[in-house]
Amino acid sequence: MKRLKILTVGVGGQGILLFSKVLGEACLAQELPVAMSEVHGMAQRGGIVETNIVLGWRSPLISEGEADVLVGLEPVETLRALPRCRKDTLILSNTDPVVPQIVKDGLAQYPDVEEALEQLKRHFSSVYLFPAEKLAQEAGTSRALNMVVLGALAGAEVLPIPKETWCKALERSVKPKFLEANRKAFEAGYEITRRG
């Protein structure tokens, strides 16, 4: 197994920790050496959250220029994490923003990130941009956007984990009443990267 460093970024309330739990479960089921660390922002909802997931390394920290994969659940956080990437980093990013309360209150503006995200395709060799929240809503709940993004990671096949193992890890980690919507969301994301 080659060494791999996966940086996942977003904001509180997007389910990054569940994303990482399912990913960790899938790695363990395949007997892949995995280590993880979490960084929580100051707020439960809306604060910055990131996880560092490393395979084949002892330290679960990802420094500048070290990420093999960047998974962004929030577009501004994706852009903010770019210094930790290289030209050959695989980038998977949700394009649906989480608008902070300060913007909702009219005290600030959410940046126009559409052009910046599109420019990623010119600077990085492998970039997938998709509306994860919209796809999650179509699957049954916008709260499953984390599973759309996880499905995209699984479909990219950067990890030697068969689809069945991903699905079993999902079943072990998600409450039964939410399982069907999460499964559909995972499938929607999986198709994004499988189609290319």
C-alpha cells in the first residue's frame, strides 16, 4: 500500500467527522494502516473543521504541500486549504456554500468563489467540482452531503477499497433510519468520479 495523505475540510454541521469515521472503518476493514486527527473550529455549527487522514504514516498531520487528496465540503474552505496541496493533488470539492450567520445578518459578504474554483482545473491535474448539497437533497436529505463527497472519494479509486467495503462501513456508521438517504447520496457521489 502506498502512503497517502487525505485532507478533509469544511465547517461544523456538515458531517466531516462522520465522513472520517466511515473512511476509517473502510480502511480498517481492508487492514490498511490508518491514522486520523481532527481540528474543530470555535463554533459547533459554522466553525472550521478539518480532519487529517493518513495511510502508511505514523503522524496524522498534513503540512504545506503534503496533501495527496483534498476533500472540500465547503468551497471557501477548499480554497483556504490549497497551500497544503501540490500540482498533482486530487481535489474533490462541493460547490454549494455554507453561508455564515454574519453574511445572513448583512454584516459581511460571501466571496464569489465560482471563478476561483474553476481556475483550480488549470492549476491542478485532477479536480472534481460538484453540487454536493443539491445531490444530497435529491437523495433525500441535504444533511447527507458528506456521503456524496465520500462517494466521490470512493469512486476516484485512490484507496484500494472495494465499493462493497465502503457500503458496509457506511451501514456500520449510520443510524438505520438515515441509512437509505445516505446510501443514495453515496451512490450519487460515486457516479461523479466514476464518470470522470
